[in-house]
Amino acid sequence: MRSTYIERIQKLSEKLSDPALAERARKINSNTFSRNRKMPLKDILLCCLSKKGLTTTLELRNYFIQKDVPSMKMSKQGYLQQRKRLNPEVFSYLNDEYMADFYHSSEPRLWNGFLLLAIDGSKAEVPNSPENRERFGKSNNQHSELGQVRALVSGMYDILNHFYLDIEISHISTSETELAKKNLHHLTHIDIKQPVLAIFDRGYPYMEFIDFLETEKINYLFRISSNDYKFERRNMKSTDETVILRHTYQRLEKIRKKHPERLERMKEKGYTNTRIMTSMLPSGNELTLMTNLPFEFSQKQLEDLYYQRWEIEKKYHTLKNKMKFESVTGKSTIYVDQDFRAQVLVYNILQDIRKEADEEVSVRGRKKGSKYPMHTNENIAIGLFKEQMIKLILEKNAVRRGQLLFKLQTEMEEYILPQRNLPGKERKKNLSNKYKNNQKNSF
């Protein structure tokens, strides 16, 4: 197993040096990156990937120091001008190539033969500039009449293998289901062969979206709110049964307004068969789930499965608060797209190494008889990786790179934490200070 992530990082390094990558890095109808420059394409890409949320001048200074050419100078203006010519999709392409190598192997962990994906949206802070206000919109609240500039990010996260397979960035008012469709269409870029089970929270189980999932042959598990499909739920005779959702005139009218291309199909179909389960939470609230999985999977199994969706919430926290995901290079919209996509690739490379470290730590913990399963400290692991990433990728000798990666993994294994399964509690608004003594940045 250890050699697999080393091989993937080796291939990524080779890909960054491939002259053909310039085609992916160019905008349409552009011949950028065709000439030899002071800072060629590979350097620009690596400088984006190694970003630590510092000023651009310091980012450039630190990059050249890590590259062992501290005397080299590049003006901030020259660098940012090059960045404006860089197609943000190049980072998604590199991520797809990296992920394809993993998912086309025998390594992926599955749940009863399914690839377990959580899809959810999150608001991300972006620099407040006229360009970003127009592109992404603003999020108003009771404290601000002008509103703050926010982008809507939709992530598709592999719960069992700990990778982000895709991230979509759009206007704050964009429908989350439309971004989820883009997330799922992205599976074809990686050529995923495994059957997919997508888990969604409330806000997604629209009838048109259910039809989309069925058309794409994607299995689903939704949580539905108290206002969804009330008529059908009132007529249920048990807590777990097949329910027929009629395509009534009112429901078809909503589809006609938002998705006219799907109207005739839905009208001809007439109804949708689905499975609805209800149960009571310890808090006294009702938990209602909807799925197209057969009854061979029990209600208890699917309830436990739904709770695993929380992993994507935790990983948004990791991206935003540990990896400085929202610390964008500059005020132009293109920097938002570049930095967000670049940091998702960095996250996946890091997790690839950390997974191996976690396995080693877990085995040692069991041998020592630890009360709780052990895993590596994520925040420390991020800091260690950010420190050494440039040298790891720039290393020309494959054997030497393998040694450096193994050394990094070993160092990650020195910083461990127990995994405690604490009882669930009602979510409360956290009013604590932004800068906590027990959660300092790792870089």
C-alpha cells in the first residue's frame, strides 16, 4: 500500500513537467505559456498549490527559497499578470488525473459495493471587489445592509476514502441541486466504474432531481424536511415503506417553470416510486429519510449511513479553517477559482499520505491496547505537508522522493489523537472568539 501514494505523487510531478499541460493551462484561443519565461508554467502552478495565505510578495519569496534559488526575484505584478492568463480548470484536470489513478485500482473502500459520496453546499468568503460582487453576489444578514460577498461552493466528498472528487463554485443564489448535478456529471471525468450512493441533507429531494438521479442510475439517500411530501407521509401505514409520489398538476407546474426540458418525461411517467423511513431522534425531532435502495438494507443501516454525511461538514471546516481555503491571492474572480480548485488538489494529496499514516497509527494503537482508536492530528499533518510540499514535488530522483515522503509520513505518525464517539447533541450557535487558544494555525 505504501508505494501507491508515492507513485501517484511521482506521476503528478511528471504531469507538471509535461509540455502538453500548457494546453490545459491556457484559456480558450490563447497561446500563453508557449515561451520560456522567468517563471514558467510549472513554477506558477506549484506557487498556487503551495499557497499559505501570506502576502503575494512573501509567497513568491518563500517559494524561491524552497526551490533553492533564493536570489531569484519575481515582481508581484508580473506574477499576478501570469496568473490572470492561467485557466483555473487546470487544477481540476490535475485532480481528476490524480483521483483516476486511485479509483481505477483495487484500493477504494466501498459500502456494500457502493462508492459512498456526500454532496453538500457551503458559503465561502471571497474578496470584496466589484468584480466578485457581480460574479458571486452577496449574502445579507441583520448586521449588514450592504451584504458580504460570498460564493456558493458545492463539494462531492468520498466519505470512506476521504477525497474530494469535485468542487463547483457559483453565484450565491444558484440552486444547490443544479450544482449537485454538475458534481455528479464530473464522475465521468474520472471514469468512475463503481456503483454510486449519494447522500444529501434537507433541501435536495425535489422530484425533478430524484428523476435526474434515476436517469443517471445513481442511488440516493436524502433527509427530507417536515414540509416535504406531507400528503404521502400522512398516508404511510408503517415507518418504512414504498411510497408513490404522484406527478400532480401543481408539481408539474414547478418543473415546467424551472426545468421545461424534463416536463414531458415527468408527465408521461406519471409518478415516482421511492422508499420513505421515519423515526424519532433523542431530541424529540423526527428523522425522515428517502432512498431508492431495496429493503434488504434495513432502516437502522440507512439511518447509521445518513449520519456519515457529517464527514463533508467536517471537511469544509478543514478547508476553510485549517487550509486557509478562503484566503484568496487577490481581488479578481479568476484568483478565487484558481485558489479554491488548487487547495482541493492539495487536500487530496495530503489525505493520500495521511490515510497511510492513520493505518499505521491505528495498528499500533490496537497492539498497545489503547482504549480508543487512534489517528493522526489533521492540523499538524497539514502544517508538515505544507512545509515540505515544494521539495517533494520538485525532487527529480524518484527514490529520493520516496524516502522524503516516507519520512513525512513517519513524522505525521508522531502526532496522534484518540477517536472518541461522543453522544450527539443539539447544534447550537457558537459565539466563541474567532482566534482560539486551542486551535492555532499549523502554518
